[in-house]
Amino acid sequence: MEYKYFQFASPFNQFPRLVTTPSDVDSFWSSAAGQNAGRSWQLFNESLKHFSEISKSTSGFRGQSYSPIVPIDIDKTCTDQLRTTLHNINYQIGTLEYVRVYYSGAKGYHIEIPSGYFGVSASENLPERIKRMVTQMDVGADLSLYKQNQLYRMNNSFNVKGERYKVEIPIPEILDGMDLDAIKTLATKPEVESFNMINIYEFDGIAPTPALKHLWESTYCRDITKIKVSGGVKQGLRNNNAYNTAISLKTQGISPLKAEKIVLDQNKKNKPPVRNLDEIKRTVKSAYKSDIYKKFEINPILHHLKHGEYWHSLNDRRKIVYICMLMDANVRENIYQGIRIRRNQFVFGKIKSPRRWGYPDDIENVRKDMDKFERDGIISREVISKDGRNIFSVVTILSWDVTHNYTHTMNEENE
């Protein structure tokens, strides 16, 4: 199935977002003039369009996605740092021929690396996998970009905050010493009156590099959740059972197409099954069109624990450590010792955190717990050093976003 749909918003806080394609997005160019315009950096197949038509929103969609680029956000305007980053990328890839660099129009740069170098394929957890991959590359990227519904500024769009346009910067000129004033001059007007997405698949045929392919393959994250639906029921209860199951799946953010398949499979267990499958499909569609959501008996932020295979596989200490991580994670950004701690992140000290969590005499085992969570794709860690000494780690929770609930995903932007 073709991956050509993405979420579009202009301004960034537009809700609901539009679902459009690279060939159609320029029809919004005139109306977006003078506003922040963003898109999801991921591309989706028809399931996103189907979901948005039924739900009247893209919030809560959890389906497969693909990206022909690995986007990297550098959140500083220092051109010396940008050159260092490009040299680092060149060392890891072996070439900068197909790499693209853009000035964001305000306080940073966007680097686009063809995903073919990594062998990236469509995945249900693409943001988490690319986040872990970029973390391993260690190029100073802003990791907040890698979220399910994160917006990525459109090329040639106006950045209201910086009063400049997002424009492409020639890499040879950057490496030759191009300074920030020259870049800002270049960004006073768009290159063309277009979002310039028509060539988004231009480098899709690039063969993967063994080392980079290993990065992608090593980030495989198995599904740590288990969808539980009721079994079959007797005649007279079948339609109500299908509707209730669909409502539950909608509340958990399952796409309509996947929910339809689950309910159809559930129907096979009915005694007897409903023979008219179109009737089942209509029931699912009705559930997704309604304004009704299932009221869970516990806080939705913890609901994935109750029904999660991964959670139930943990020993008691690891369950407590997992909950402590959820409680410590930021719901808004702050600065700690000069380091920006973003939403869904927290500061971990190898001695202070175990003590605070109630394990002052079990520090080594808590460290091993954190190692396991990182291996299992639950968290990622960035060690912060000063004067050659590790002082603390910034931990990002990958398994769950503590700032979101089941029925609404906040609009986010990336400068």
C-alpha cells in the first residue's frame, strides 16, 4: 500500500489537521503565506485518511508509517556546530551527496538524510525506532522530533518567530565557512512559491550501508502491549458485543481498519457467527463515528500497564521502577544544570534516583533494571558529562507519552 498521506497544519495550532499528499499540498500555499506551516515528517497509507474521515481528527491514530528521510533537528544556530555535525554524518555515511540541510527560519537547522542508507521500512513504531537510531548516531539531534504526531516545518514556509523562511542551504557553502548573517539573508524570501515536496521520493532507491542498516535493525521494538477483547457471545448479543469492542478499541487509539479486522475475527467465535459481514463493518463504523469513548476504571495513563504483557512479565522491583519513571517524567520542559529536559524525559542519578525510589541498598540492581528497559525499547538514555566526569543521565520514556491521553493528542510543533 502506498505511503503518500501526511498531516498538515497552518498555523501549527490548527485543529483538526488536514490529511493531504505531496502532489496536493501546494494548493494550500497561498492560504499558508505568512503563517507557520507544518506537516508530520512521517508518511502514512490510506488508513490515516480513513481514520480521519471517520474520527474527524488525526489524533489518536496508531498505524504504520514510513519516511523517505531521516530528519535531524539541530536546535542551535551556531554554524560551527552545524559544520561539526555534517562532518560527523559524512564520516558515518561516507558521503554528503544526497544529504539536505535547511535553515529553520529561527533558531536551528533541519538535516534530511535519505532513509535508504539505513534500510528504513514501514513500521508501526517508526518514531521510536528512528529516535533510538539517531540517538546512537550521536550527532546532537533534538530528540523531541520523534513523536507520533510531531509537526515538522514545511520547506519554504514562513517562520513567524524568526521572521524568516525555512530554506535549503548549500552544503559546500556551509563547509566553506558560510556564516549566520549570510544564511539569514538567504532566508528573507522563499526559494520558490511551493512547499517543494514533489521530489520527496527522489532518493528512495539508495542502497543501505551495512553499518547504518545495522543501526536500523538493532532498533527493532517488539509490541509490548496486548489488545484484549471479549470472546464470542450468543445470538441476540452479537451486535452489542461488536459495538462495545469497537468503542474500546477506538478509545485505545486503534485505527478503524485494524478494529474492523479484530471485530471480524471476534465474530468467528460467536455462536453462531453473524453471516452478513457488512453488518459487522457498519457496527464498527458507527462506533468510530460516535462521540462515545469507553470509561476505563483506572487512569488512562496507567491502562497500558493493566493489560500489558511486558508489565506482567516484570518482577516487583521493576514494576515499581517503571511507575517511578512515569511519575518523574516531565509534562512540561525545564532546565536542569543548564541542560534542557523535555516533556517525557527525566533526570536520572545512579545513586540519588534509586534512593528516592525506595531502593537505597539496591542501587546496582536498579542500574541493571534501567539497562534492561533500554534494551527492551522502553527508554533511551543520554549521559551528561562535565570535565570528563559523568554527572547524570537524561532518560526519555519511549513506551508511553505521559503528556497525552487516549482521546486527544496535543498539537505539537518543531521549529
